[in-house]
Amino acid sequence: MAEPATAAELRDFALQAARAAGFDLCGIAGVAPSARLAAFAPWIESGQAGEMRYLARRADSGRYLREAVREAWPWAQSVICAATVYNAPAPRSLDSTANRERGWISRYAWGDDYHDTLRHRLEQVATRLRAHAPEAQFHLTVDTAPLVERAAAQQAGLGWQAKNTCLIHPQLGSYFFLGCIVTSLPLAPDAQLPDRCGSCTRCIEACPTQALTPYAMDASRCIAYLNLELRGPVPEPLRPGMGNNLIGCDICQDVCPWNRRAPVTGAPEFQPRPGMVAPLLIELAGLTEDAWRERFRHSAAKRAKFSGLRRSLAITMGNSGNPAFLPTLQRWQADADPVLAEHAAWAVTQIHSGASA
Ligand code: B12
Ligand code: SF4
Ligand code: SF4
């Protein structure tokens, strides 16, 4: 391609670079305030972000950094949004719930840590753009920067933000990660895709902790928040709904008709590592902290921390109603970690009362 000069040529150049870097989808968003972002401040202020205080960080203007792209990057003119499918050919979470010996790790965490993989790919895109526009500014984001990536990706035409709050693409479904490049380059924006949830409400009905209302989530009730983000005790009324979910939760995506024929990825980084698909609870419970570190090295599942995984194991064992876990739980009742001890005591009571059997 000749030297890109116009906004449309720059856009095409960025999209080619993203495809060459291995992304499955790419599109361009402008930085004008969107209707979705207008819902951000009321959402934060209603307490639905739970203890994820990083979401509520403010800019010098006093507004939330995530309320508008230019709060964090005043020079921004466009956001390059890219997606990578992580779906793997293996069962869905709900297939595992009848088994009283196994837990569930969400599919997003089966392979290598996506933060590293996506950042590496975004760097390849940025390198090619920098070669053409050395004066331009670029900020790469995968999760941790103050950008609401799904809102940007929706504007960039990568999918619609659905009733389960995930971004869904009509061919790819929703098992994909997002990475973005905020840039000072004025790239031609893409058109948005229409919402195709229609009258369906499967995700809302299937959510075991009633975290969803159409298009919005009370994250403080979401299982992925409880087992990955929340430190300390899990509110007791929410524990039974966590079922056998140890790391994250896939339920509202697994029941979605748009994921019925979702393609799987051939990328070696996202193939399931041994022991990640429906692991045996007793085996995970036997890990020392060193063995846990080794097992989850370069895995997104590490975010739960060793203490968080054991807390979720206790809840899952209690929910299983399986008396085979009583010796482990009784040992944990005397553990030095008071949170684990309390959750183990709760689980023992659950098993004895036959609450979940
Ligand atoms: C915090 C966070 C979480 C939290 C909170 C989730 C949430 N819904 O916000 C928790 C821990 C629960 C979570 C869970 C998961 N996450 Co997450 N998460 C993030 C993170 C870091 C920030 C998201 C954020 O800013 N949320 C703030 C809220 C306000 O955003 P929102 O949901 O879009 O909310 C909007 C709507 O609710 C709407 N709204 C609010 N009220 C109302 C009312 C009405 C009437 C309407 C119409 C709209 C509306 O406006 C809000 C503002 O835009 C992003 C990465 C990033 N930097 O963006 C990844 C991200 C969203 N997560 C991702 C993934 C993969 C997951 C999980 C699948 C992981 C798992 N298996 O457990 C689950 C999915 C759960 C789900 N159904 O969304 C992907 C999403 C990919 C996709 N295809 O959608 C992202 C983009 C990470 C990435 N880089 O790939 N996550
Ligand atoms: S991820 Fe699980 S808990 Fe969270 S909204 Fe979806 S179904 Fe509900
Ligand atoms: S399950 Fe139905 S309502 Fe929920 S996200 Fe999928 S299509 Fe939309």
C-alpha cells in the first residue's frame, strides 16, 4: 500500500496491521461521548462496581476517567479496537454442574494470560503505525487502562453490547478478548452494528445471582466479581448461587444463542492447559502456595490469588453437598486464614444440612 495519508487510508492501514498481528476483528471508534458512557457515572455512584475502586478513578477535571476517552487522553482522536477469539473446543460450564467432584474455571482463563498475548499483538500494530506517523501518540490498553473497552469496541462496529453486557459479534459470538489503541491519529470511524438480542432474556434468567437486568450488570453480585475481584468474605446469601464456579463465570455467555456455533481458535496461546477444564476440587485443594504459583504461572486465573482460590474451593465444596470434602473442610476450619476458616465452617454446615445435595 502507498503511504497512507487520508483518514480512510490510515484506517485501512491500521486494520491491515491488526489482521497481520493475528486479531480476528478490528474497527475504529471516534472519541465523541456515547450514550453508553453516559450511563457510567450513575452506574458507579449506585455502588454496582462493588469494591473495584479503580473503576472510579477521577481525572483532574473531577469527572471519572472512564466517562469519556478524552478525560484520560486529551489528545485522543480515535480508538483502534481489536478482538481475539479465545473459545476452545471443550464443554460449556453448565455441562459440569452435575458433577459433585469438579469445579469450573472460565474458558477465558484456560490458556496463557491474555493480557500478555493481546499487548504483544497491539505493539505490532502500533509499531507499524509509528513507522508512518512518528509524531503521533499511542496508548495501548488491555483491561487495566481507564477505557471502557466494550463501549469503544461497540462504537467501532465490533459487535453490540448485549443484555448480558458482553460484546457479541454476529459470527464470532462473545468469547473474544478486546485490546485497544488510543491514538492522536484521525482515523475514519466504522459504523456500529445493530443490537440483535431481540426479545431473548436467556442470560438474565440463567444468572444464578440475579446480577443482570437488560443491558446492565450489578457487578457486586456477579460471580466473576465475587471469585476474582472481591477480597475478604463473600456475602453469605450469594454463596449458594456461585455453584461450582472457581474462577470467573461463563453462564450468561454459555446460554446465549449467539455462542451456539461460536468458532474456536487455533491459536496455541489459548488452547486449554492441562488441568484447567473442570478440575477436580480435591486436587486443587491439595496445592501448596508454591504449587499454585507454578500451576497458574502466566495465567489470568492468578488474579484470584491463592487465598481467593481456596475461599472459592470451600464455597464450591459446600455447594456440592458431597461429604467426601468434609475432611478437607474440617482441616480448613482451623486454618490461620480467618476468611478460609469461616467459609469452610459455612461449607460444613451446608453439607450436613443437605442444602445442596
Ligand atoms: C471490571 C470488569 C469486569 C467486572 C465487571 C463487569 C462489567 N459488566 O462491568 C467483572 C469482574 C464482573 C467482569 C466479568 C467478566 N469479564 Co470483564 N472486564 C472488566 C473491565 C476491566 C472493565 C469494565 C468496565 O469498565 N465496567 C464498567 C461498566 C460500567 O461497564 P459496562 O458493563 O459496559 O456498563 C455499561 C452498561 O451497564 C450500561 N448501563 C448501565 N446502566 C444502564 C442502564 C440501561 C438502561 C442501559 C441501556 C445501559 C446501562 O452503561 C454502562 C457504562 O458504559 C473490562 C476491560 C475494560 N477496561 O473495559 C473487562 C472486560 C469487559 N471483561 C471481559 C471478560 C471476558 C469478562 C468475563 C467473560 C470473564 C469471565 N468469564 O468471568 C466476565 C463477563 C461477565 C459479563 N457478563 O460481563 C472482556 C469482555 C469481552 C466481551 N466480548 O465482551 C473485557 C473487555 C476484557 C478484555 N480486555 O477483553 N469484568
Ligand atoms: S458472569 Fe455469571 S454471575 Fe456474572 S452476570 Fe453472567 S451469569 Fe451472572
Ligand atoms: S442470551 Fe439472549 S438476551 Fe442474553 S446476550 Fe444472548 S441474545 Fe442477548
